[in-house]
Amino acid sequence: MRHHCQTLCAHYSRAVLLFGTALASLLVIPDASAAASLHGAKNSLKTPIRAKHRKSLSSAPASALPAGAVHAAAPRPHHSGPLHSKESEEINVSTRRIASRGAEVAVSRKVMDRFVEGTNPMQILAQTTPGANFTSTDAFGLDTYGNTFFMRGFTQMQIGATLDGIPLGTQGFTNNNGVSITQAMIQDDIGGMTMSQGAGALDSFSAQNLGGAMTYVSSDPKDKAGGKISQTFGSYNAFRTYGRADSGILNSTGTKFYASFARTKTDLWKGQGYQSELQADAKVVQPLGSRGKVTAFFGYGNFAQGNYLTMTKNMWRTMGPNSTYLKPDYDKAKLWAYYAQYTSDVPPGYQGRLSNDEIGDYAWDSSQLQRTYLSSINTHYDLFDKVKSDTVLYGNVSSGLYGGTNNFVTSPTYGTPELLPDGTVTGVPMALSMAHAVMRRLGGTQKFTIEAPHHNRIETGVWYENNHWIYNQRLYEDGLNSGHNWLSDFKQGTGHTWFNDSYNTNTFQFFLQDRWTIIPGMNLQAGFKSLTQTTHGGTKDDYTQQLTAEGWNTYYRHAANGTLTASAAFLPHINFDYHFLNHHEFYFDIAENMRAYDYYSQTSSSTPWGGLGNSRHTAQQVFDTNKSILRPERTWNYVTGYRYDTSLYSISADFYHTDYYNRVAAITEGSANNANSAFLNVGKESVNGADVMGTIRPVEGLEITNSFSWNDAQYQSRSINYGGTSYDIKGKHQVYYPKFMYKANLNYTYKRAMFNFNVNYISSRPMTYLNDESIPAYWVANTNFAYNFGKIGFTQNLKTTFGITNLFNANYIGGVYGAASVQGDDNANLFVAAPRQFFGTLTAEF
């Protein structure tokens, strides 16, 4: 790929020269300020418990063992200045109104308000952005375990994300290197968001970005004191309460703040349990005269839920969409756990319907609890007339409990289980396997913007972050006649420790770019970033043998420890954008990206530290061998597009191509007594795609949008040598990704009334690497009505809304989590999407 760099070096040299010239010019620019002050600052497996192993490839980034390298025992898989909101429909970026520009699509607060209050912002992005797809197990889209977001071939684990300049890390299950947007900020307080569908912006800091970036911007406190409250009620005893108080401008210096609160709770739509989320936000803005401002932000999120069951396609079709965990039938849960752990058979009545592996997927229950604290100080300051500084200092602390019933260990107090003639089981052939996780992030970013001569804007910046991640696995005995209490009594020091893992990660990123206005309306932006991330850690303690001696029937847990570094000194990015003939825009975007190594736990088969070792080679030996052959994943992304925009209609068309290098996958196969795992480089992947979107506004207030997306992501390897068998996957489509998507959206506003209807079509998705099994295509529609009564009494903008999700009650597979099979319907990694639900909301401002 050296030729890519050579073609761009001349422009980067020019940018560096201009940067140096501009800095030198600062020496003769007088400081107009008396004082310059700082301006303000799915994919690792969830508690792996499976003992029966399937031949599978994980599509998540992983370490790589080439063909013929050491195989390893597999884990047991379980089942420009700061952005600010000026008005509800605007985000200011250096006073620029929010609008789609180049390879970037913008979603305003006004558009977000067309959806059910509290809807996951990624779900709104997917329903309004061509080439994006979001699925979840619940109507709000809060389930981080069951959520799946794709954009032009990449998942939320491979897309950058920031909130007011704060790097959010990956947006998948568990908060091991960041925080999900649904827990970082209350949705109502987001002023707007953008999706970069190209290669991602250089100044959007991320160590996981392979293509694209999500940027969220919080709203500012209002100048006038007031408040807002809203109350939502819905199906399955759902309710959501939101309240916000704005101080207004408090003094002559312009100090203002707001504080808000949200509480969401709903019963699970199948099985026993609930979802509950408690959130709180606060933001303070202090202007620094006319030259800048300091912003302080604090966000709190507390999310708890009983999980939905992951299923095979056969389980979905045979047992029905409402099939889920076995709670509250405790005797059945013990019986099925016995068959899964101690036999290769299935309970009476299920022969020919379910496999022994599928019996093991049905457990008593599963749950998660996540708490997150996020705070930042952002400072924007005009150092000189043509030099601006933006500083972000942030801290993020999260804790979590992730786990559920493990059908492949035994509670030892009651002895070895036996099957009695009457079909009942003695003892307890299962236990609660619960992970105690803690994350602590501290970091900061510093950016400078320089208005240089000859219509050049030079931007440069750095990002540093230290992340400490702890993942400790413990076992808790279940009772002879009753199970555990799913979200209590799990304090530190309780339970029987299986293993303790700890990882410490340091990340450093630098970028430099120049935006050159060639002629009015024509801009060329070019630059590069440097990224290095070093992670040290792994297993600190492992008590597998001790627990086995105590009668827990524990299995090997793959202890390994060491250091890995992913580094790239020169990752170029070039963007061209040309607005011509008033309404026309042409653009292209080219960039190279690198993704740092994942880390999670010693049992996760999708990281270099997890799922290693067998009877011949220890996990540590395999890790040490991998260190010399691992290479981080890289991509080259190319996007070109055209946009035409008038008050009557808008048209856009994009074509994109991605060359994906060092595409790695985790493969597992074998029985419980002889399980093997390997990380294989599945070679290059080539992605071609196109998005076309058209919007027409025939009469005032009416807007009709249609979009069509095509994606052809194909693996290029002709020979994957795994387990002594060679697999040819060249030309096979990327697992889990739809080839076609269609979206239609109708929005009509008449005086105080609003009506919105949207429908999405998602084509079939391959669920194996050989493409012999697929997830069926589906249609899903949603609708929303709203009426604003205006001022009534002491209230302002008294509004009522009524929304229906999954309008036609479609039964379809939505989210996907975990490894893909090489072939066959063998892995329980599919989530059934939520059925039709109704929501009503009353909102008032004061």
C-alpha cells in the first residue's frame, strides 16, 4: 500500500510547511487578551458458559494464527470549535447550520423528535441514514447485549464515536473501553448528531475506527430560565419520565446551566424480568468574555435488565419467537442442564426438534447491570485572532455485572447430579456464573485551529488516554429447590472466584490536516494521523483446578498474560468537496485506518488474550507465539458522491469501496473433551457499495424520502486451512450483513400537528462463512403522531405524541451476537426483535 502514501506525500509536506509558517507568524501577532485561559475542557462473548463447541468463525476483530500455526482450546461461548445546540433544530459548528456535507449525514434535533421519546440515537441514525442498519430486542433500543448496528460493512465496534469531543470507545456490549451513548447522555439532551459515512474525520479520536464516525453534540443550557417535563406510557407496562431545569443566564458574565433526569422501565416482552434505566445529566457553561467559554458536563447512567435468549434459526422456527429462558420452571431448568452437561441426548419430547447443543442454550436466566459516570471540562478559547484552542479533559468510570445460569458447572453442595426414573434430577447441575467488571478511563484532547494565509485552515491535535479494565469471574451456588436472585447479593468478595483478569491500556493519537479553499465552494482537505495503543494484562489469578477439586466440575479457562502494541505512524486522509451551480455538490473521501487490538477476558475467543491453550500447549505458549505474527486490522476506504439540494427536492448518490487487510476471525470446533480454537487471517475482504436517496417536498410541510442501498462485501481468500480442512471462501458475502436495504420515510407537518411513517426493508443476511445458511429478510414499519397545543395556562408547548413501533407486528430476527458458523445452523447467536408496541407521551415546557 506504499503507493497510496506516495501519491499523497506532496500535499502533506505542503500542509506541514504551512503549519510551520503559521506558527512562526504568531510571533508577530499581538495578544489582544489580558490573559489566555484554558477553554473547557458484541465484541467479546458474555460470560462464556458453553461446554459443547461448534465449528464457528467470529466476525469480530481477533488475533491471527496463520494456517498451520498452533491451535488452541476454545472457550465455552454463552449463550473547529466546540459544537453546541443553539435551537432544537440546529447545531452550530462555527455558526454553520447543521446540514449534510460531503460524506457526512446530519440528523437534527427536529428530526430526532419524530421518534418515540428515549429511542436509541443509533436507531434514529439507522432509520434516517442510507447504508445504516440498527436492530434490537426492545423498542427503545437500549439492550446493549442484543443491539446490532451496521454501516457500510462495519459494526458499531469498528466505528468511531464522540460526544462533545469526548471519545466514547466502541458502542457494543459491555463498557470495557468506553461508554454507550444511551448511558453517556439522556437522548432528549442531545442537540443533534452526524454520521461520517466515509473514513471518519481525523479529529474524531478513536482507536477502533476502521470506517465512519458518529458524532454527538449536547444541547446548551437555555438563556432563559425554564424547564421541561415529559411522561411516556407504553406496552408491557413501559413508562419513561424525563425532567429538565434550565437556570437561564445568572449573571453579567453569562453563567448558565441545566440539570436533567430520566427514568425508563419496561417489562420484558417475553419471559420474566424487566429493563430499567436511570439517567442524570448536568451541564454548566461559563463564557470567557467574547473569546471563548468553559463547559463542564456530568452524566450518570444505571442500566439493568434481564436478558433475552440468543437462539439458532431452528430454535426460532421450532419453539417460536416467544421462546426464552426457562424461569420460573426450576425443575425444568435443572433437567435441561443435566442433559446438556452430562449427556449427549435431549429431554423426552424434544427428539428431532432440538439438538443437545440447543438444549444447553436454554438456561434458568441471564442478566446484566451497568453503571457509568462520565464527566468532562471543555475549553474553547481564541488565543489570537487566527488561532483557536480546544481542550477536553475527561474521566469515565463504569462497573458492571454480566452473567447468568451456567448449564455446564455444578453446585457442589448437593453432590453429583443423577437422573431419576420419574424424570427428575438430584443435585443441582448448574450454578450462577457472574462477571464483576470495572473500567476507569482518564484522558484528554488538545486541538489547535489556525487560519493560515492563502485560504488555508490548519488543524492539529493530540489525544491521550489511560484505561484500566478489570474482569473477575465468580461462581454462586444455586439452591436445591430455587435459583439465585438475579441482580442482588453480588458484592465484592462474595462468591467463589474462578479467575481474575486485569488490563491496562495507553493510547496516543496525533493528527495534522489542512483545509484549503481553492476557490469559493471548492475545498481540499488533506492530512494524516498517527496512532499507537499498548495493552498489558491478562490473567492475574486462575482457580480452575481448585474449584474442580471442590466439585464445581469447572473446565479449563485459558490463562495468559502479556503485552501487545498496535502502532501506525502515518494514516493518510484526503477529502475533496465542491459546491457548484448553487445547488450541486460533488465530493470524494480517501483514507487509511487501523484498528487496535481488542481486550476483554481470558475466555473471550475474539481477543488475542482469550480462548487459548489445550492439552498440548498452554495458553501462555500460544500467546507468546502469536506476539510475533499478529498484525492489526487495516482498511483503505474510498467514497465518491454527488448531492443536489433545493427547497423542492434533494437527491444524493454515493459509491464506496473498501479494501480490508488482515481480516481476522476466531474459529472454534470440537467436543467438550477435545475443543480447539485458532485465530486465522481470513485474508483480504473487498467491499463495494452504493447508496441512493431522494427527498421530495411537493407541498409545504410534506416531506417524502426514499433510499436504496447495495453492499457487496466479499472475502477474497481461496484457502482457509482450519482443523485439517481447507475452506474456500472467496466470493462469499460478509456474514450478518444485508446486501440490500430500502428505506421510506413520510413526514407531514400541518400547523401544530405532525405525522411520521417510516418503513425499512432488510434483505437476507448470511449467517455462515460458506453462506449456506441465512437470516431471512424482513420489513418493519413505525409511525408517530404529535400535536402541539401551544401555551395553555403556565405551560409552553404542551404536546402529546402517540407512537407505534413494529406497526405490522413482524416476526423477524434482528440483532446478532457472537461467532458465525463455518457452515450450518449451529450457533445460538440470533435475537428475535420486539413485537408491535404502543407508546403515548405528554410533554410540557415552562
